[in-house]
Amino acid sequence: MKREAAGFLIAGGVAYAADLTLFVLLRPHLDPLSAKALAFLAGCTVAYLGNALGTYRRRSVHLREYGAFFGVNLAGAAVQLACLGASHYGLGLTSPLADTLSGLGVGMVLATCLRFWGTRTLVFGSAGSRG
């Protein structure tokens, strides 16, 4: 389980770097939502490949697995947005620091837990119990 969690976090870290880099590169040329959507898609692809070929040691990648992985990542993004929305609009904590802590702090932790569980059980099935 430790090796699996470490591999998941490494793949996620590389994917986050790809997402951030692509967003920064695209943002001067595209509106923020289009830039973020493309960066998110690229980050999901990097994370899927890292998990499929690394963490869960698949010899090949599959479109069905990628679709499930993308869905799990969308659910994680929804968790982050929900944390941000609850803090900003529900609790009235509207400072940039509060937004950062709720979206990228609490939201990221909860989303990462959801993504790990979803990737392990819904995407790669029983592969997570090996190793």
C-alpha cells in the first residue's frame, strides 16, 4: 500500500506540474476557462499514464480505463470547487488566503483521497491490492 500511495502521489505531482505549466503557457493566448480545460485534460492524461504504466504496472493503456480515470478526476475537481464554494459563499470567508486554504488546502486533500480511492477501486480494480 505504501508503494502504491507513493506512486500515486508521484504521478499526481508530475500531472499537477504539467497542468500548471500548460495553463501558464496557454493563458496569454486563450481565455482562462479554455486554458484551464486544456491544461486539466493534459494533467489527467499525464496522471493516467503515470498510474497505468507506473503505479499499477499495466503493459498497455485502455480508453475505458482512461474514461473512468477522467470521471474520477472530474469528481475530485468538483470536491475542490465545493470546498471553495462552501467557504467563500457559505461561510463568507472571502479573502484570497481563505480561498487558497479552502480550495487548494482542504479541497485538495479531500479530492486527493477521493482520487486515490477511485483510481484504486474504480479504474484499476483489484490491481491495487497487489504489491
